[in-house]
Amino acid sequence: MHKLYIPIKDYRIQVTLMSEETPSVAVQKVRFIYKQLESAEPIYINGVQGGMSGRGELIANFFFEYRDAPEEEINHVKDDKIIFDKPLIIFRDNPEKGEIVVKRDIRVRLIIPAQQISSIANWMIDALKASSITVEKKEPEKSEK
């Protein structure tokens, strides 16, 4: 077996070549081949919840957040015409007065080793910067006393 060390960003990755003989030529390059499983489909998410586990891994529950469509909408009829301005809306989740019910369907759960967290975060930030899409963090408004 022959060990090869690959520097990637802030890490040094060790690759063990399974051959018993030492290569006669120094390794010049490493080629990574991506294989996509048939079950791999794009999944839309718009939020994440989670935190660090007791073992030091990041648990990330990626979810899709939405409000459910109403179960029914009832409109009155006047002079053989449907009046659309004030329908009676019957919600699925029976919210209390003054309450909005928001659902979060967890679509994907990831467990990320601590060593990978910063490289994945940096990759996401770099991809966003390269996209020319700008995202601004809105500062909370200061309340006057």
C-alpha cells in the first residue's frame, strides 16, 4: 500500500493506494469521478434547523416551510352572482384566533463531521459570490423609547 497526501483548502487528505507495490512514477494528478444515483433528485428547501450533536457533528434538518391551502372557501351568492369579496375560509389546522399555522416539512437530514463544516460553508459562500446574486442581511429596526 502507498499513501498519498492531498492538500485541499485547510486540510491534508490521506489517500491509500491499494496496490502492494510502490508506484514507479510519482503521482501527478488525482481524478475524482462523480456518480449520481438514480434516486438522486433535486429537492427544494427554504430553511434549516439543527445544531451540534454530542459527538461534535452538525445535524442539519433542511425543510420546506409553507402555509397549507385552506380546506374550504365558501362564497355567498346574491342576485345569481357569486360574491368573492368576503369568503368564509375554513382552515385545515383549526388555528386559534390571531394565529397563523406554518408547516415545516423536513425534506433532507444531513450529519456533517466537524472537520467538514467550514469547508462546506466556505464552498457555499464562494458559490454565492461567484453567482453575482447579492443577499443583504436586513438589520433589525431600532425601537424608539
